[in-house]
Amino acid sequence: MADTARARKLADRIHEVVAEALEKRVKDPRLGFITVTDTRVTNDLQHATVFYTVLGDPAEKVSTAAALESAKGILRSEVGRRTGLRLTPTLEFVADAVPENAAHINDLLRAAAEHDADVATLAATADYAGDPDPYRHEAAEDGDDPAAGGPAGDGPTGAERDGAQAIGEQRTSAQPTGTGSAGNGTSGDLRERGSGRR
């Protein structure tokens, strides 16, 4: 079963041993100003990856990588001697890209900040393409009459008043004129009275 905690502990120990050996034991002139940034060990403790950075130009980085490759044997022997492991893990050196990535991110953030400042400057001096306030407001709706205390549409319109008047006239003309059923009843009574006298 893999022991992750033991692998982390061994990685920290290899980190210390390699950094000290590079400073005191490796005398290769190709070795530049190197810094060990991180070390990782597989869970089976058979392989260690050492990450490093080099301060200098690309040529110094290339020469430092060559010096580390040639010093692998010395460094692995030092790791085995100082850790007491029965099987010393193999060493692999990998250039750490974190500083370059961080510098690139900083450049992007700086460019974005400059762009935002330019946009803010343009916005402060720009004019509106249309009306400053293109939205309609309730107080300015068509048909409103603030002096009358409310919208003019609350009362009946002229067409509604004309329609109501026409309906009233129709109802008036439909009422009986006095010659209807009441008149017919009176004439019948007179006829009955005349026939009785006979």
C-alpha cells in the first residue's frame, strides 16, 4: 500500500540534500545560479523529480541543465548516503516554469489595467449617442394631465358620451304613446256598454 505521508517526508529530505550538495559539492563551472524550488517522490519511493530555477539568460539555463545531467550520479549517491534508504530513488531535474508563468500573468494584468484606464478616460469625455435619458417615465406618459389630478383617460371619452346619448334616445322612442293596450281596452269597454243598452 502506498504511503503518501512517507513520500512527502522523503521528498522534503531529498530537497534539502540536493540543494546543499549543489552548493557545496558540485563544482561544475557550467552550473549557474540555481535554486531548488520543489521535490516530488512517487508513492513507491523509486523516483524523485527535482524542480529548479536558474537566474540568467537562456544560454545559462541550457548550461545549467547540462551540468545537472552530468552530476546526477554524485547527487544520487549523496541522497542515498544521507537518507539511509536501501534503494535510492532515481533523480530527474525539471526546470520550473512557475516564475515564467507568473511573470506572464503579471504582464497580462498590467496590460488589462492600462486598457481599463484608457476606457475610463474615453468614457469620462464621451457624449451620448442619443438622449441622455432614453427611458419613458410615468409622469410623462401620453394622455396624463397633472393639473387635473390624474390621467385624462379616467373619465368617459367623447365617443363614449355620444354612444350613451344614442342609446338613451332609442329607449325613449321605444316607449308606448298611449294608443297601445290601454287604449284598446277602453274601446272594448265602450262597445260592451253599447251592446248592453240594446
